[in-house]
Amino acid sequence: MTIDTTAAYDDQNVFAKILRGELPAEKVYEDEATLVIMDIMPRGDGHVLVIPKAPSRNILDIAEKDLFAVMATVKKMARAVVAAFDADGTTIQQFSESAGGQVVFHTHVHVIPRFSDVPLRPHTGEMADQAVLAANAKRIRAALA
């Protein structure tokens, strides 16, 4: 069985709309190739999403230069969330296609601070309090400074 990597990119996905400024997001970091936002349904405090600015569905079709930029930002964010939350480590996740658990079809990587003996919160679909997300973003931005 082979995976169809020719599925069309949908420029109406939520991350494309955030990148165009059509939807709000709590921005944490941005450079010429990537944007980092707070996950609105975090599985842990400080859970961020690293998104390439160039369109791609997932790791199966992303251009290598965009993937390299994303991963450089993932590393930067992993260090920042560990510092900001005095975490013991991180979980890095990327889901590709529905069978892999992907829900939004724009490449994105989850970076979640982790603590020994503290499980990830379940994905309930419930949105976090915006004030909490803003405070967590401020902590991460301070760690980047």
C-alpha cells in the first residue's frame, strides 16, 4: 500500500487563515519561514505549534527547505518551553494524514513541555482560557529573549 501524497492543499484550513491574519492566534515566535502559536486545546501548559509559512499538508509533501526551517524552530521552542516552565523534557509530535491522527491539513509540529510522572492531558476538544494561553506565551517569549 502506498500513501497518496498528491492530495491538494486546502488553503482554507485554520492555520492558513491564521497565517493570512484572518483568524486570531496567540503568537509566540515568528521568523521568515515559520510561525509559532499556542495550541488552543493544549495537552500541557506551554503546548505550542510550529507551523511553516509555506503551504504543505504534512511531512509527506513539505519541501525540504521548509521542513528544515520548521525543525530548527522546533528545537528553539523545545529549549524555550523547557526553560520557561522548568520542565524535565519535551514531547515533539507531528501527525500526517487522517490515519496518522492529523486533523488540520497544514504541516504543524506540537512541542509540549513535560514533567516526570505527569501524563499529557487528554485531547477533549475543549478550548483553554485565552488569558492562560497569553500568560504562557509571555513566559515562553521571555525564555527566548
